[in-house]
Amino acid sequence: MIDIKFKEKINLFVFLFSLYISTVWINFYYLSSMNVDFFFYYDYINYFIGGGGEDFNSGHGSFYYFLISMIFKSNFEFVTNLNVMTILSYSVQSINFIYYITGIVGVYKLFKLYKFENSLILLSLTVFNFFPQSIYMRAVMKPEIVGFAVFPWILYYLDLYKREKNITYLFYSIPFLIIILTSKPTIAVMTVVYLLIFYGFLIKFIKPKILIILLLVFLITLLTAYAESFIITSNHFFERDYDEKYDFIAPFSVIYKVSFKEIFSKPFFDYEIQLNKYSTHANSVINLTILDTFGDYFNQLFDFNGNYFSRNRKDFFTTQGESFINKYRVIKYSGPYGLVLETNLNLARKTVSSILTILFYLVLAFLTYKDNKNKNIYLMPFFGILVLYIISLGIPSPNFNPFLGDTFKVFYYSFLISITFLFVTVKVLEKLKMFKIFFVVFWIATIFFVAGHPKKIDQSFSEYLVASNQHSSFCEVNNFLLFENELLEKIHRSGNSNKLRTDCNKQSILRVKNADNNYFGSNGQECVIDNKINIELREKSYCIVPIVSYLSADDNNSKSKTYPYYSMLISMLAISIPVFQLRIMEKINK
């Protein structure tokens, strides 16, 4: 019998290693700055680095973007035309990683309330590191990662109050509530609806005087946070730019309409075609949910052709030949669907991701029936879908594109489905007993396949990885484990035939910049005119480097701006509460 403490240490190591692998995988294969929505939010970054830009597209909470901009600004000295998108990407993913860890710790604390074993929680978090929605949240510059960071803590403190009836826990939850309610309107509405339904009854246990104080503290704090966002963005929180493509209302049938045949026969999304062509998927919540939960129907992550997940995919099945695995590491298979595997492996990837979604919701339905006391956890994704459905019906205003159907992206409620997925995973792992490790290995291998692996050996991509690694916080570790590992080289030959090495000190970048005075870019004179930033072009991608160079040369020229000091204070308070919670409770209980 393996000692419990030893098993926990092993699972902790497995979790930490999986966290490292999944993080560098995202770092290398996904450029956050190439996401289709990146420049919708870039006005926040431009504003905080001093490039002006007060014409914001939304009134979202700005602290998340402020943190990213500060990381980006700290790397100004290394920015060139060749690496600016990479540096921006690492700035986003570094902050996302911090929020992700915050959420992970919150989930751990929450699951401990449910009496799950440490080893099971750690193993479920290992699985979660490779959950597509988890990867999506960490990869892009969008506030859903903020929702994931704080929502588990809200549930944790509300559950503590429900169990112990100590009013202090409700006060502890307020900073986390403020952060999530100022992050993004859809996240805020989903949170409010969910909490009112499953935790609204707690109000009856609060004394009237305490309730009034609690509400006053909450409202004053929330309204002050909203006021700060308005001062910075000049937009109300629920305000959004008008887009005629979304000036439609979804049919009521969108919630129950389904076509399983088209899910498997037509799983691909073509943005250019679907700008003006109706599809079954766009008008079916069920279809979109099945295609997008474990896959990437809208081509935003694994199948986005502007990034590296979708490139250099290797066709590793063949119906020809004599040996089972030939010298090119291609597998011979001539059984059922062999031709599909040989000629259309991406269809197989879509099929696998759809099957995973169907299996997940079948298990979810079974657990909801058998474990009714935890239905509040199992039903989380459906609250996300419900809110998006109400929005698609034109409440409070039309916001649906009948050609795309992207109002129902699973990513919009990823912070909810993530907790459900983790809870279901723990329950499944409990039943698997000695087969848990096989499940985890199979799961990770499956997600790598869905994401586009294995890859062809490619020299240019290998050189990009070496260059990208310069900006990674794990640079030295990556060199030791990945880029300069002789054992790994024997197992899988690298495309880096030139034996390029990563300069973790970035001295080579500085030498290039010092030797080349023209790193301002070919459009520099258009972006900075008469020693002033061109207001009309400041948010164009080709103006990032000229503006950064201009700001680096003379920081006094940067436009005055308002920092989100109040949101910073709330965030610091939220972080400090779990850290000092035990000490505070000891003093209160004396």
C-alpha cells in the first residue's frame, strides 16, 4: 500500500509538471497578440503605456489590462519589429498565468470543503491544465480568466458562511464580487443570476442591521469601482459599440434545435463563407455547444490559421505499406474510417472533440440525477447558456449574428464550465481507482491530438521557438528540459538543424537595437508626426513599435492618464484575505 502522503507528493509533482508543460505549450504555440479580438481591447494597453487612446470600445474593468500593459512596458527596451507580437503575447500570458493560479488555489480550497482527497484534487487539476477552455482562457487577452480567478473564491466564502453562519465570510467575499462584477457584463450577469438562485436564501440568516451594513459596504465599493472605470474609459459598464452584423434576434427554437448529422458531417467553420450564409450550427445552441466545448468551432484557438497550433500538422496514418510503423513514423491502418484518417485527419479531430463533449454532458446528466445535493455545481454551464440565450433574444438589445452564432461561444461561460468540469473529473477519478493514471495519460494525449499534434519537423518553426523562448519566464528551464536535452533529441529529432541557442539574457536583442537605428519601422514617420503620436493611427498594429520607440526615447511625452488605483486596492485586499484569513479569524474568535 502506497503511503497517502507520498501519493499526494507524487500527484503534486505531476500537477506542477503538467502546469509547466501546458503553460510553455501555450506560450510557444499561441500568439495572444494575433487573436482576432486582440485589437478590440488594445486601446487599454495603448492608454496605460502612455500612447493616448481614450476612445475605448467598452467600459470593462481596466485593472486586468493595466497589469498587462505594465509587463509590456517593462520590456520596451527589447521591442523590435521582429518580436513585438511575441513580447505582447508573453505580457498577456504572464498575467493570465497569475490569474489562473489564483483560480486554481480557489478551486482547491473549495473542493476541500467538499471533503475530496488532496491527491484526487491535484490529479483533477492536472487534467484541467489540458482542458481546452482552460487553455483558451490562458491564451487570450479577455476577462474570462478574471472570472475564473475569483469565482471559486466567492463560492468558497459563501459555502463557509452557509456551513458556519459566520458573517465575516460574507465580508470576505465582497472584494472578489467587486472584481467579477466589474470585469465584463456577461460575466457579471451570469454571476448574479447564479448566486441569486443558489445562494439568495442565505439572506434570511442575516440580522437586519448586519444586512444593511453589508449591502452598504457592497454597493459603495461596487459603485466606486464602476465610477473609476467610467473615468478611465468614458463608457458605462454595459455600454457597447453598435455593430450592424449583430443587430438581429435569435429564434426561440435556437435553444432546442439540433442536427447531430451535421455536427459530424459539417463541423468546420469558414468565417468568409459564413459572413453571408446561414448554417444549422449558427441557429442551434446544442450544435455549437457540442462543437465548441472540447474543440474549436469558431477557429479562435487550435484551428486559428494565424497561430501555430494549426500549422505543420502531420498526417500520420496511411492505408499503404507493409510495416505497422514506417521509417517516417506513419502508422499503417486500413480498417474502418482508415481513408478518413489518411486524408482528412482534421475531420477526425473535430469528431473526437464532439464525442468528448457528448460524453461529458452524459456523465454530467447522470451525476446530476445521482448526486442531487451538488446540483448547484453540475448546473453551472447551463446558467451561462441561459444568460446567452436571453441576450440572443434581444434582451436588453439585439445582439445576435444569425450567420455566425458566436453569441453562444462556450468561452463566454468558460469560468463556469471549468468548475463543473473539475468537479465531474474528481467524481470520475474517484470511481476509476487504480486506472486513474491511464485516464490522465489518455486524456492528455487526446487533447494534444485535437490541438493538432503530432507535428512535422520544420526548421523555420524550430528557429521561432528558440527566439520565442528568450521572452519566457521559464527560459533557462526550457533550455534544460526541451531545447538542449540530448535524451529528448534521441526520442524526437528537433527541426533546429542549425543548433541555434536561446539567449535568455536577451543581450543579442539589445545589440541589434544598438546597431540599428531604424527599428522604428517603415511606418514610423506616419505613426509619430512632429514629435506627437498620430491619433488616427495609434491603434494600428504597424504603429506599435514606432510608438513604443517614441515613448522609450522620451517618456515625458506620454499622455497623462488615470491609473486604476481603486481596483488595485480591491485586488490587493482580495489577495490578502486568504493569506491572513486564519490570523483574522483567530483574533475575532478570542
